[in-house]
Amino acid sequence: MEKVLTWHRRILPNGLKILTYPRSSACTTQIGVAISYGANLDSDCKSGRAHFLEHMLCGGSNKRIECSRQIERLGGIINFATNHEYTYSFIDITPDKIFEVAKILSELLFDSCFEQEKFDLERKIILNELSTIFDNPCEKIEHMLMNCLFKTHPIRREIIGSKKSIKSLSLNEIVEAHNHYYTLSNMILVVTGNFTENDLELIINNFISNGGCNSQIIRPTFCETSKPAKRCSKFKSGLTQTYVRMGAQTISCRHPDAHILDLIATILGDGFSSRLFVEVREKLGLSYSISASSQCGLDYGFFSVDCSVKPKNFDLTVEVIEKEMDNLCSKKVIEKELQKAKDMIKGELLRLVDNFIDFPELLIACEIKYETEYAILEYLKKIWATSSEDIIAVANKYVKCDSLSWVSLSPKLG
């Protein structure tokens, strides 16, 4: 198992980090690249710039569009994404096309030529994307919770930015961000699946020949000092359900309590046998689904519970959730339930390892958060060592009812 859950890791003299996980039985090869530049590194007035730049990578010129399409002509898939801490690009391809797609991907990432006409078009596309997000009540309520929990930390902002910031960004600002962040020293290259050592050297050489070698970028650390707001309620036309989300500020990914919060979220709201699913759905029929999660980044963390209910059942649902939170803070979790949660977390991680599409990004997340090829093994060891006393102690630190924030988005009457 140890061999299955570790990967090869090395850092070149130019700063490029390389993670590899060969699978000789695989039929395809995955190449993933992360740039340590996400939405949190943009200022308020330039929020959304990292995401805008991600759009420009494959759509910022006719040449870029043609390159992106060439991946599909070669039988591959290509995708780009931005989150709060990094920008990610991914290609899945058959091994015989590795050299061609590596060349295309390195050109897309390192070429700093963008066209004004395409920039103006992408702005329209992103504004449409923003409207789509805020038409979605699940996205809207998540944004509401972030703004309750965080007053100064950039995690409170939408990754995509705001209408105002998107409209104010210029092409020069996009080029400036590209020149600053898209360098070898700020990148993680992941190669998984079916490939040879020769294939790997071809990929690396493509990146070295195209990439800049700026000095390592020092990432700033953000700190939230304000107290969360307790309640926020809004109304929206066209809804039939009240969307409910509760949450609390927690800790960063490297804090010794982080894995215990994952166990708490699993016990409360992961799967058909979780406490909240049984109490809220099975026994009372208040909601179709209910879930709990703990999310931890490099300098932030939050815990949340999410569901939607009929407006008349809002108060009862809150009461049931708070009761279960109180139980977790005051009563020991029986060993059988704790072991089930541990096994569920282990199973979810192993399924990610088996998922060729998602696995490269898991390695990237582990590298950014923990900087070790033993991250999964060390995490599971911590999970296995957690006791019911640890659960009570950590629950009382972070998710007591009096520390929770509640947000709701309800149907607008009339």
C-alpha cells in the first residue's frame, strides 16, 4: 500500500517541481501543470485576473485556439481551471502523442502573446459565466456564507471576480500577471499513466526550452482577524426552496487539527449513513440531501453544512442540525461509527488514486499544501490515530453552535 500511495518527486535547479506516477497498465498518459497563482493572490480591484488569464491561455489568440483544438484532433482532452490557490491545466492523451501535446501545452503556458480582440471577447464570456453562477442558488448561498465568515481574507471573493473588476481589467494587466507568475520556478509538472523515462525527458525539455527562470515567488500569507457575522438572509424570485448553509471559520491545512475536522464532516454529513442524512432526510423528510464538509487552504479554513428545505421547515431544520452539532461536542463517538468514518475517508482517497482524470490534481494539491510525496500516507496515519476524545476536543474548538454562522436564500414572495 505504501508504494501505491507515494509518487516520485524532484525539484530541478530552475525551480520546476516534477511529480510522476507511472502506471504501466494504463492506456493513456496524463500531463498536468499547476501555476502557483490563484484568485487569492489578486487584489480586490483586480479580483478575477487569475481566472481571466486562464481563459486567455486557450482562447487569447487565433493561434491559441488552433493549438487547443489540435489536442482534440490528436484524440486527447484538454482542460483549464482556476481555484483560490493555483491555476491548473490538464491533458489526457495516448502515449504515442506525448511529444506533440507536450509541445502544445508548453507553448500555451509560456507564450505571452495575446490579442486585444480575443481579450474583449473573453470579457463578454466571463461576464456571462458570472451571471450563470449567480443564477444558481447553490453558488449564491456559498458566496453569502463566505462573506459572513470572512471580512478581509481574499477567500471571501468569487474566483471569477466581480462585474466591476472584470470590466476594469486591461489586457496589459493580464500580460503583466502572465510574465510574473508563469515561470518554471512557480510551476508544478505532473505526469501520470503510461509513459517511459524518455517520454518524461521530452516533456521536461519542452518546458525548460520554453519557460522563463525567474526567481522563486514568495507567496504572501493572509490572516482573517474580524469576527464572522452570525446571520444573513436574502430572498430571490423563482425559488421554491429555502437554501440553507451554516459554517464556521477553522484552520489551515497544515494545522494539527485539520484531519480531525475531516472526520467530523464525514461523521456528520458524508453518505447515506451520516448523522445529518439520517436525522434530516430519513427520519423527518425535511430535505432531499444534506452534506457537511471541511475545507482547508494554506492560510484559511472553514467548516460548512449545506441543504435546501421548504421555507416552513427552516426553523426545524436548524434545530435538528444544531442538536447534532451539540451531540458531537458533548458525547463520545462510538468506536464503530468512528471506524466507519476512517474507512470512508480511506476509500475516497483510494478512489481518487484510481481515477486517472482527478489523480494528477490530487498530487498537485498535496504538493502545494504539504510539499512531500508521502502526503497521503502521513494523512491516513493521522486519521487512523484519531480518538473519540480528539473528536470532542476539536468539535468544541471550532463547531460549537455559538460559533456558527447561518445564511439562507428563500423564495421572494409577491
